[in-house]
Amino acid sequence: LTAVSPIPSGWFRCFLRKPKPSSAESSLDASRSASSSSSSSSSAESSGSSSLRPSPVSASDISASGSARWAKSYDVCVCHSEADLELVEELVSYLENQPESFRCFLQLRDAAPGNAVVTELCDAVRNSHCWVMLITPGFLRDPWCKYQMHQALAEAPLANGRTIPVLKDVDRKDYPRELRNLYYISVAPKENSFRQIRDTVVRYLQELCRNSVSGTE
């Protein structure tokens, strides 16, 4: 019989003594694995949470051709007394020269000659998204201003409009009771108040567009 060569004992001992990973290396590998798993989980969660957030509406979106903004003729209707015409003309000029090119209704400029005053005022209120009420001593004395204010307040619940009171030279005690549940803007300084009015109109139109998009989905 042919003798079978025995397995070299030296090789077998080397095999048994094959070094195992050190505890430090095992910990490092486990850490890497956990980190990778955690990173993937975080990415998934981040992706999931971002998908739940409503899509932001940029300022340019409100000017898009299909925007809900164009459902009405005006973005802003300014209610004021004749005594405050100079300030109102500055405000309208400021708004119309913004990047959004806001469409403003200014009674003495935009009312159609020959039409009844009441008809023009009601149409302007009904066809505007926002109503700026310039509350001044002249406004409080003018019955037409109060009429416009009441028309805007009556229209808002139906049209989801935004009434924006702006105070100038009026004591808190004289502030119209009908508007006391609304935040107001103070004309001091003028530049800051104009910017606040502009930002309020932008936010409202963005909200309008967002709701319109959500309603069609």
C-alpha cells in the first residue's frame, strides 16, 4: 500500500493560529456599518419629511399666466380720504413699481367717468384681492371711506380677501371698532410701512396661489 503523507503539522498549527480581527477593528467595522445605516435612514427620513412639506410659492409664481391672482381685476384697492391723496399716490406708485407690478385701484384715477360713485366703489372692492384702509383723521370724517370699509369687511368672508389697516395720526381710542380684531400697520416711518404693505400683499397672493394649486390636485 502506498503510504499517505501526513499533513504537515507546521501548516496546521499556522491555520489554527490565523489571527482574528482585533476588538478595535471589530468596533470600527460595526461603527462604520451603523453610521452607514444611520446615514441611509436619515436620508430616507429627510426625503420623506421634505415630501410632506407644501411646495413653496415664489414671488414669480404669483405672476404666472395661470395664477389665481388674475381672477380679479386688482391686487390692491386703496381706501382713503381726499385729504390723504398725496400719500396714497406715493404708495400706489411704490406698489406698481415693484417687481410684481401690483395692479392698484385709485378712485380719482381709475373710476370710470359717468358711473355712479357707489357702483364704482363696490366694483373696485369686489374686484380686488386686498384692501388697504388708510386710517387718518380725514378717513374717520369721510362717510364714503367708512362705506368702503364696511363694503370690504362684508366682502372678505366671501372672497377670502385681505383687509390691511394702515394708521396715520390716529389715536388708538379713535381706531375704528370694526377693525380692532385686525393687526394694523403704522405709517412711521413711511418707507417701512410701504414695505410692510407690499410684503403683506405678496404673502396673501402666495397663499391664494398655493390654495388654488392644492384645490386642483
